[in-house]
Amino acid sequence: MSHTLTIDIPEEVYEPLKKTAEQSGQSPETLVVQWLAAAVQHLVDDPVEQFIGAFDSQGSDWADHHDQYLGKSLAETIRDAGPESRSDG
């Protein structure tokens, strides 16, 4: 069974879509269906989903501040490695 979906696509999205479809010998509609199918499959088969909520990350703001946490961890790793393990180019 299939369904018809009508969407308005901005020109700046449609033109690259049309060009890509022409290069692959497909219609823009066929290409969009393939892309949507792949995106939906990726959502359904997310390998990390089984771990969501599986452990306490000891912080609820990780998603908002991940750059700071990663930077802090990297700085600690570099500090702990000491100058003897660093190369100067």
C-alpha cells in the first residue's frame, strides 16, 4: 500500500534535488522516496537507542554543554600525559 504526500519545496532545495535526480537517472519524486525510506530506516534501526536511559550520566545538561565537558576531559588527558609524551611537531 502506498500513500500520496504533497509537499511544497523551496527552490533552493528543489534545484539541487532535481540536478541529483537527473544525474542518477531518476525522478525527483523517486529520489525523495528513497531518501525518506533511508531516513526512516535509520530512525527505526538506531543502534544507540537501546542504551538511552540505561545508565546515569551524572548530569542532565550534557547535550547542551558537551563541548565544555569534552574540552575539560581533553585538557585533563593532556595534563595527565605530561610533557614527556607530547611532541613539538
